[in-house]
Amino acid sequence: MDLLDVLKRPEGKMLEFKRDLSSPEGMLRTVVAFANTAGGTLLIGVEDGTRHVRGVSDPLDLEERLASLMSDSILPRLVPDLEILPWRRTHVLAVQVYPSPSRPYYLKREGPDGGVFVRVGSTNRRADRELIEELKRFARGEAYDEQAMPELDSEALDFRAASESFAPVRKFRRQDLETLRLVATHQGRKVPTVGGMLLFGKDRERHFADAWIQAGRFRGTDKAHIVDQAEIRLHLIQTVEAAVAFVQKHSLHGVEVGPVRRKEHWNLPPAAVREAIINAVAHSDYSQRGAPIRVSIFDDRLEVENPGLLPFGLTVDDLFRGISKLRNRVIGRVFHELGLIEQWGSGIQRMTAACRDAGLAAPVLEELGTRFRVTLRTEKVAAPVMDATDRAILDALVASEGLSTREIADVIGLTPRATRTRLANLVGRGLVREVGTSPQDPKRRYFAVR
């Protein structure tokens, strides 16, 4: 381990500094939290505020004491890597903790109900009952939304709603309920899964009271003055569309008046907004109770917040690199089939690219308490990305009353497939609007946003 490199980093989800071992309880909580969440490094002999290296006086004795403490105080048995690192005339003790399939770890003295901790930012948080159950499911490789609901029968699902959702893509059949794990077999009979009820349940809110979106538009940069609000309580698929529409309704930034036409400018790229909302719905922890998904629009930003920390073993940096772990497999399968999710792990990267292309800052991703928040800021930090081909498409659309993919392809000299990719990007950036009955509509036409 390169000590100098570690010292350059701030404390966070996977790093903590301790001046000494005078308070072993705090150190043990950190080790348990690291093991339960995404792993991490604990450096003993470094001040946590200033990062001044104080060192330890007897590193071998401290190493032995620390190993005994962890062995006697933590269950299941945990064996981190201990390393003595030289620093000038002293030494630092490094404790490297790896995430383990034996979760949840807990402090023996506080027991398996009160001694479980997880890492949230640079703090250790005591896990509640729901979070402990999620740790257990994660260790077993199970998803909450794949669990059967034996108190119900398959008639609790709205087959018509499922068929209507799939109609733009393909015909939905009864056997698809099992293929997509919307229903499962329990003691010889078909019952809905949690995911089935969340997506197409006839009485979803009776079982999942917080499976909806609370949307609000606020004046200024805080929640002191609300301008508009909506409670979106549709089926989850329609909820995504309604939430995106609410944001677009309140996202008009300004109007540029030209010699012939006026052009409306949107302060947030629709592709980034859509990805943020889809991610919130697909990755929410629906086992939590107390608060729905929230979409908050301010003068300078959009916040999309959902219940649930990142899946265990995952960090914010992983998300930006395209690494993903799907919390809700049933919802993920259905969203993937419907084209809401294109490729696992690509949503954050598409969101980031859409912001960059629009000249905006990258999204801010945060874990707050037991919730996850995406923030999209509206102020420009660079010029929007626009090449000659994109400009040619916009010029052609401005000079027309709408063009088909083939007509646009002829104008710019590209294949229809390459043209569709260009158009999808421009639609996502809010520069082009598409009109048709579905993405597969051969008569679909494109218009410049004016």
C-alpha cells in the first residue's frame, strides 16, 4: 500500500483515519461497516481532521492487540489484512477490510439486531431491521422484488395494464408473467412476486404505500416556497413518463427571438432527466417505509432521490465507470424489455454524457442517510457540443415542417441506422422532438424544438 497516495484522499465511504486506538469501539464499528458495505481502509496513526501523521509507538504490539480485538468482538469471524507502513521515523498501521459474502457482520456485544453498521459517506450508521434484511438477501444472492407474495393470487395482477405497457414492443402473453418473474410458484399455486405487484398490482399501494413519486417545483434554491406539486401514483412504467413530463413542464429556461422564429431553450437535457428518474424507480429499495421517490425542481438544479443506499459492494466511483448491480431484478427485466434500460450499468454514463453535451456539469451522486440522490445542475459550465452533422440536421428540420429518418439521412449522407443514432442524441438533448405512435412507427417524423 502506498501511504502517501492514501493520505492525499479525503475520508469517505472506503477510507477512515484514526489518531490512535484509545477508543476501540469506534474502530470496531468502522471495520464492521466496511465489511458490510464496500470494504475500506482504516489508517491508525493519522489525525482524521488534519491528516497529520502522528504514527504509533509500538506497531507490532498494536497489530497483535487489534487482531485480538476484532477476533473477540466481531461476528461472523472477520480477518482483515493488517500492514505496518513506515513513515519517516515512525509507523502507521493499515487495516484493509474486504466486503464478504458472510454479511451481515455485527458487534458481538450489541448482538445481531443492534450491532450491525453500514458505511454512509464518511460515517458509520447503525442498520435498522429493513437494512439488515437487505444485507441478508444480498448475501444469499436474492432480490427483494423476486420474493413471492403467498397471501395473494395471480389475479392480484392487472394483466390488461401489463399488455398495454408491452403493446408498443410486442404482444404480451400469459406465460410472460412467469418468464419475467411477475408471478412465482408457491406451494403449487401461482402467486405474484413483489416486483409483479410493484409493476402491475391492482392494489399496489395497499402493500407498498411508498411506491409512488412526489414531484415539486420550488421557487429559489430551497423548499421554502412551492410553486407546483404532483403525487404520481400510476403503474411504475407510466410513473416514469409522468415524472419526466412534470420536469419538462417546469424546465423552460428562456426564449431566443431570431429574425424568423423563436427558439425555446431547455435548461436540462431530457435524456439526463429521464435516466435519473428511471434509475430511481429501478433501483429504489421498496422494502423501506416512510418516504416515496422524490423529484424536486429548483431554480438552479433538479434533485431525484430514492429510498435505498447503493447496492452493497458498490461505490459512487463505480457508477461513473459503468459498474452496476441491479437491486430489483424483476423491474429491471421489464424495463429492459420495454427499452427503458438499454444496457446494465450504462445509465449514469448516458446521464453524464447528456449533461456534458449540453454544456452542464456532471451529475452529483450522493448517499444521504438511507437514500440515494442524483443532482443535475442547470448552470452552463462549457459550450454545448455540436458538430457539423448535428448542425446540418437541425438546419434541415428548421427549414421544414418535419422530416422522416430516411429524408434526414438523404440530407446528411448517412445510413438510416446512423441517422437514428444522431436523432436519438438530439432528442435526448432537447433539440429535436419526435412524433409517432411508438419508437417502431415507420411514419415517425422529427421536428426542431422552436
